[in-house]
Amino acid sequence: MKSVLKLATFVMVMTMGYSISAQTKNPRDFDNYRQPDQRGVNVFEAKKDTVTAFEELHVRIGGSFALQYQALDNENSGVTPLSEVGSNFNLATANLDLDVALYDGVSMHLRTYLSSRHHHEPYVKGGYFKIDKLDFISKGFMEDLMKHTTIKIGHMENNYGDAHFRRSDNAQAIHNPFVGNLIMDSFTTEVGAEVYYTADNGFFGMVGFTNGKLNQSTTVSDGSTGGASFLAKLGFDKQINDDFRFRLSGSLYNTGYAPNVYLYSADRAGSRYYNIMQDASATSDNFRSGRFDPGFRNQITAIMINPFVKYGGLEFFGTVELASGKALSEADRRNADQYAGEVIYRFGQAENVYLGARYNTVSAELASGDDVSVDRFQLGAGWFLTQNVLMKAEYVVQKYKDYPTGNLLEDGQFDGLMLEAVISF
């Protein structure tokens, strides 16, 4: 009954959204905005443009839906039995997006998960207030500086690395050429601010600060309500000619004391691989199954380097991530390293069909002192039926190595086929 009510509510909201949009001129033409459909593929930070389409306050209501058919098998050493899995559909997920042009150069974004693997009820993922102009202070105020500067403030998805621009965010999966995200999935939403500067020659930079918390609280622990996290990004992104684009970025996420940092475990929407590598005796679903969390909760330093090259329909995206940190109960820091490379070939009318492969590996020291690794290979294919509808297929193999005797993941592996349908508008 609750599912029916949620669906009915969403339909009503969407109907209202079309009514709101119909009252404005070109309601979908937002300034400095990453399109939620195929046009947003291979877009990272939204393009900075001083040309404005703003006339009056207006609201853009959009959404995403995703549904997978899972046909995976799993196995381990057998010392600790795994939960058996079969072939069937996963939970259908849905997002609701609100984008509001508040003033010339001032906008707001809010994303709500209507249906997700972890929560049974709709909840707000996060949102931000974005400033591209300071005309609300006075017309043309600091105009030369703001031609290149953007300010974001909110409880929002923090801009650490480039991989999060290509990951599936619950139902928003149209920008991800594969079904699953990276094994060590760096993603978090924290309260903070980010300032961007984009030069005309292709260089860009960002600095930001957050309070280092996923769950907000004013509770005092050890004489403090918590610490802060520092973010920075520096890169180059330029369309060299009609066929060739090159981008290279380096990012830093660093936090000192914080009660509980969630850089690798903040995704409450959950993994795409349902019930995989799960203890047969477990009474609840491990909604992050198939991912690796190094267990860093304090004093995290993480660096991510991402090259992106596109020549014609052929593109390469890479990830080099070096992280260290510890739990509050640990005396020494541990390391976790991740490497990933994906090659995609897009072809057909408007590059609406693609084939691709990704290799992803993680090596890390566990809190127990054991050095382990996890490797994944994915073969993927996709077809944009329309600009807003994507069908995906993926064959995945993931192996767990060097886990100690008796561990659930000892000699662990899962493999099989995933199908996914995505609608985003």
C-alpha cells in the first residue's frame, strides 16, 4: 500500500511540475546546468557561461527511474556460507529533482530519493545554493571576477574527484556507462561550501570546506562537536579540436579529527549488486554489497587523479586513488589504493549506442592487519532509445583475494549478467 501511495504522490507531483513549467518561457534552459539526460554524458562540472536566459523565477521539476534485472552467482571458500541468489528484478528506484532559478545568476538544486534500496520512505539526498553572479547585491557587482567564479553552498554532494560525475546516483544512472559504480565508491554529502574558478584557457580549480559530517549533530564528544574537511581540485579541460578533448584533474579530500567520516560509506542508496557476498545467516540486507569500505572514519587523506581523453567516438576515463586513514579506536593509519580504467566506444546517430570495458582493482590493509585486494572486470553495452531513455547490459566478474581463513569473503567471487533500464528527464 505504501508503494502505491508513493507512486501516486510522485505522479501528482510530476503533473504539477508540467503545469509549473508550462507557465514559463523555455523552462528547461537553465544557466550553468548539467542536463540530466544524454546531453549530460561526459559533463563534469557544469559549464560556466555568463550568457543568461533568466527572465523571472521559475522551477524545473525532473526525475529519474531505474530498474535492473539481476542474474548473478556468488561463491566463497564455503567455511562461512553465503546467502544464495537467483535471477530476478531488483527494487525499482526513483529520484525527484527540483531546480529553481531564483534570480539572475542564482539558483538552487534539491534531490530527493523517492525509492532507494536502503530507505523505505522518501528522503532528501541533499541540495545546494549556487551563485554565478552577484547582481543581487548590485548590477554588475564584481562582474569581471564572477565571469570565472562560481560559489556553491549547501548540504551537498562534495566535489571530490571526477568519478562521482560518472557514477549512478540512485535512479540517476543515465551518465554511468556501466551498471555498478567503482568498488571503493567515494561519495559523501556534507554541509559546506565550494568556490570554483574557471580560466578561459581550460584550467580550473576549486577549494572547499565542510564540517566532515554526513549526519548532522551538535552533540559534543571529547570536548568538540567535530572537525572539518578540506577539499581541493585542480585540472585542465579543453576541446582541442572538433574530434579531440583532453581533461586531467587532481583532487584532495583531507580531514583531521572528526567523529565519523563517511567518504566511502555515505551512499545510502546502496549498491546495484543486490544480496551479493552476504552471510547466509544475516537477518538484514547489506545494502552496500559488492563494494569495499576500508573502514576509515577519522584523519582521512585521499587523493584522486582522473584522466579523460575523447577522440571521435572513442573515450578513456581513468581513476588513481590513494587514501589513508583510521578508525577512532585505531592508533595507526592504514592505506587503501584504487585503480580503474574504462574504454568506451560510442557510435551511431548522435553516439546513441556504445560498447565498453572497465577494470577496477583495490588493495588495502584491513583493521585486522590483513592485506587484501578486490578485482572487478566489467563488459558493458548501452543504447539510448531516446535522449531520455537508456538500456544497458553488463557482464561483471568480481574476485576477493587474500582474505583470512573463515572470513566471509575468503576465495570469494561473483559473476553474471545485469540489465538496466533508465529514464531521466
